[in-house]
Amino acid sequence: MSIQVTDTTWQIEVQEGLTLMDFWAPWCGPCRMLGPVLEEIEVEMDSKVKIVKLNIDENQMTASQFGIMSIPTMVLFKDGQPVEKLTGYHPKDVLVDYLETKLA
């Protein structure tokens, strides 16, 4: 199960290794489709990649900080630093391939 983060806790969760932060909202259809995909990826990739979720309705400060204009948007962090932003729904195989290239 993905870790739910807030405006005050997300920085702690992205400090080490590779972390994918999913910016989402409960009313967003594509976000609801992406959720189970990210959970499967998290299980399959075990401890190689951490996945955290941030509800933009409840945490507008962080969404604003990263310039989130549409959801779902994912920001990839490496050792606490934002590396790349992915916007929109992506199938599982595309996301796994993407993350594996970032681990190399």
C-alpha cells in the first residue's frame, strides 16, 4: 500500500533513494485508474522504488510548489531532489520500463 503524504510529511519520505510521488485527487478518474497500477509496481519492484501519494485537494501548497496543473502527475525524486515529472495515465509496462531506466 502506497504511503499517503501531506504538505508537512512528503520531504521526509523522498529523502533517500528513488521515490515516485503521485499527485492525485479522489474525483479524478485517471487517478483512480493509476492507483492500483502504482500499487502493483510498488510490490513488484520491492524496495527499489518507493511510491507515495499526495492528495492535491488536501495539500495544495506542495502541488503549487511543483507546478501541478493537471492530474494525475507523478514526480520522480532521487535522494530528495526532483528529477522528472510525468503527467497523465501511463500503463504499467511503460512505468516499469521508465523506473528501471532510472535505477540503472
